[in-house]
Amino acid sequence: MAEKYPINIWINEERHEKLSKVGLADITEDVLAGMKVLRLYCTAKQKDQLLKLYSMAKYDSATTKTIELLPAEVKDKMFDLVIERKRLNVIEEFLKRVR
């Protein structure tokens, strides 16, 4: 199986409510003192494309194995796409929209 690279999107009450309305609230993970995160996964190719598009972003290969430091507006657009499509597999579509 190909390796997957997570992008963490923090979930506040407003986002949790939106996820609930589309039936995805149960896919969040509790991580810190009641704080929730939604994990979107991308392929190695998608990871490389994201890192090229957003030069400030980094892949944390040492500890979390996640894509970090994506701009907030990028994560907002990814979250909106999850709500719009009612699924987590949205990275390819996101990349097509921003190219």
C-alpha cells in the first residue's frame, strides 16, 4: 500500500457543526483536551505538489509525519471542499482548482 501523508485541520465548534450536517462528524479525532482534528491524506505526488505550490509548507519527517505550515486559507479551502463533496478524499480536486 502506498504511503499516505496527513494534513491536520483543527476542528472548532463551527466546523464540527458543518461536519455533522454532512454526516462526517464522527471522523474527527480527539487529540488534545477535547480539541479535535480532521486528517486529510495525500499521496507522495500530491505532497510534493503542495510543497512546491506553498513554499512555506514543510513535511515533518522527523516527528509527526504530517504536512505542516500550509496557509490557513489553504486549509480553509480544503475543509470547504470536504463539506461540499461530503468526503475526505479531496486533495486531487483541490490541486486541480489551484493550478
